[in-house]
Amino acid sequence: MQYSYLGKSGLKVSKLCLGTMNFGPETDEKEAFRIMDAALDAGINFFDTANVYGWGEHSGLTEKIIGKWFKQGGGRRERVVLATKVYGSMHDQTDGPNDDAGLSAYKIRRHLEGSLQRLQTDHIELYQMHHVDPVISWEELWGAFEVSIAQGKIGYVGSSNFAGWQIAVAQSAAKQRHFLGLISEQHKYSLNCRFPELEVLPAAQNLGLGIIPWSPLDGGLLGRNALKKLEGTRTGNNAAYIDQHQEQLEQFATLCRELGEPQDNVALAWLLANPAVTAPIIGPRTMEQFESTLGALEVTLDESTMKRLDEIFPGPGGHAPNAYAW
């Protein structure tokens, strides 16, 4: 396994991050335990979750599954860099209007305690804002996170789904407080979704954040079974999109066959080749999916292959403003 520092921090994480969103809704507890054990065995030490995973009335279920896995002992908790998120409404909370989606010092304190209880741990390495809350000031946010860090309940703060300018504002406010600020941005980024290259990636690199791509296969559209449109799968639900982009996806599949690699591993390898990217999030539903994904670490894409991928999936043309101005 390969490791790198997460942003400007001294925290080392594996180059693949185990996403747990499927644990509970799609993957039962027993299989989730097997996948997490296999991840540790493979050297993956970076696990990502969120308090709302499980969704709706089952919000918190995924964190509970991870907590039960930690409870088995065997050094499981000590070997994991744990990341979770706060923002959404939790159905097991009794905070009335203060449990609406968003962020506040009140909500951060309450929801952090809830996550710690479900995860059966006394600390979380990376606590991430799941989305931007434009109503809350950075004075309030940084104040709340500073307290949580001082109490030893969290180690670092990350963002998710932030725009480049919002990252810049956050880091400026943190600097005024002599506070480390954000060390990571979790963002939708893939061969098929390259908008972040305009503003988010350059902002993150300049301001010391590691990029953690979510949906690196764009909902399965870059996966090995995309063109099969299997009924009951995410790609099956996107059949209309696949039909519209059939030629593009077939070109990608042809290139991958020439390389002798499955589409999903090539898509992940493309992300791993970007110096702005720390670790794409893989979200296996089964052990088979997990094991096949590990092959992405062995894929090296040469210059000509990277050029062909740019031709198949054109990006925005570079960073702003050069991508659209002189």
C-alpha cells in the first residue's frame, strides 16, 4: 500500500480511502466486517463515513456498524484514520428546529457526541463538514472546532462540497485565528466530472488541502459493467444517460481493453496520477468489488494514455481563468 500526507498535515493516509456508505443499506453487517478486515490487511488505514449514512429513519446505522467492528478489538481502532461528517438532519436526535440540515456550534457539539457514541470511540481523526452552510459565520464554526480539538474529540477538520472561493475564505478566517484550518476537501471528481479542475483543485493545492474524490467512478458510469446497464444497479438506473453517451463510454472501454485493465481501475489510476489527489474513496458493496479495486494501485498510465483519456473525457481546459480567458 502507498501512503501520503493528508494536505498540509502530518497525518499519513493510504492512497485509497474505504468509503462505507453502502454498509447497512446495501451491505449487511457481516459482509461489512469482512470488507473492513480485508482493507486493514491490504494496508488501507483511511476509512470514511458520515453520521447520516443509513439514511432517513436509519441515519446513523453505518456508524453503528463501524463501532461494532471497532469493539471487536485486535487493534482495529488504533490502525484506522477515521473520518466522518456533520451537516445533515439526524432522525435519532431530538433537537427540533436545531436539527435542520446545516451547521452551528450547537449542532456540531450535539452531532459529534452522537457520532462518537455510535462509533464507540472517544475521538475522530478527521471531522468533515458535509456541505457549506452560508448562514453560519466562520467565527462560530472555527470556535466550535477549536473547542472539539482542544477536548481531544477530533484531530483535524475537513470540508466537503465546497467551492474554491469558500475554501479560500475558510482558510483566511482560520489564519486570522492562528488556527490550522482545513486539511482536506472531499469533492465529486472523476474522468466524467472534471469541473473541480477549474477552481477547487488549484485552491486546495495552494492552500494546503488534500483532495479526497467521492464518486470516482461517477455512479458506476466508469465501471466495468456500465455498458451492460444491469437492472437494479446504479448504472441500470442511469440507462438514459448511458444511451446518450454510448460512443464516449465505448471509446473508454476500448482503451481499457487495449491496456488490459478494467475501466474502474483505469478511472481510479487516472485520479491517483493527479498530485492534487490524496485518496479516492472506493465504496464496495461486496468483498469481490473490494478485492478487484485494489488493482488500481498497480496501474500506471503513460503520457499517451493520459492524452487519449483527455480526448475521450475533455476537461475544462485547465485552471481558471486560463481555461476560458487569455
